[in-house]
Amino acid sequence: MRIAPLLAIVCVAGLATTAAAQQTAAPPPPSAPKRARAHAAAGLKLADVAGTWSMESTVKNAAGIDTTVNSELVATATRKGWVTNLAGRDAIPTRVVRVAGDSVMLSAGPYESVVRAGQKVRLRETLHFNGDDVSGTMTAHYGNGATVKGSVKGSRKSKA
């Protein structure tokens, strides 16, 4: 009979200790300072990359061989007026799809492929800008259904 009151005392003491521990637990860590969050949200501005860029894209041709395509990207301070120039061709209107962090996602085409003669291609690029240098990835979607991934790198020729 003496065991029951002893167990009750131990249980009550345990509950009291748990409640006290919960009350003195460390507060959650503070979130990032407001200024740091605002800076991260700000990201790249199109005006930062406005100008003419010499670009070099590497993509596999129909035979699976890496092929380099040189182009020129003309970037404006807004989403309008971006064009890609390929040697001996009309300017290709290039659309700014998204701007986030240090990156600009672009879409161009359809236009006649340089790498695969007789085929139309739509190009999607994600470019990461760092000062006067740019690098990124590209995906070419061909009219016959083929999709080919490649890489892009370049440097700024002139500022707008």
C-alpha cells in the first residue's frame, strides 16, 4: 500500500520538472536580419547586365559530336528588346522569361538551327552573371522532337 503514494509523488515531481524545463527552454534562433533578407530578394537587375555579350554555346550535333556556336547577345535594361545575333543571320528576338538571384532565363525561337541543318529550334538558356562574365546552361528543342542540352559561357563586349 505504501508503494502507490510513493509512485504518485514521483509522477508529480516528474511532471513539475518537465513543465519547468519547458518554461526555461532557449528561445528559437532569430531570423535573418531584415537588411540581409531585402538584399537577397533584390538580386540581379537587368540594368546590371545591359550591353553586348560575346557568347559561346557548346551543344551536340545530330552525330553526337560537341559543336561550338558563337553568337552575340544584346541585353537591354528592361525585358524588351533582347536579341541574339548569329553570323550571317537576321537578329533572333530573345525573351526574358525570369530574373532570379544572379540568373536570367531566356527563350528564343523558333529559328533555323546552326547545328542541325534544315531543322527549326527553340532555345532555352539559364545564364548566371558575375560582373563581366556569364556562364550557364541551354536546352535546344528541335522541330523533330529531339532535345539537346549544352553549356554557355561568355563575356561582356560593351555596356549599354
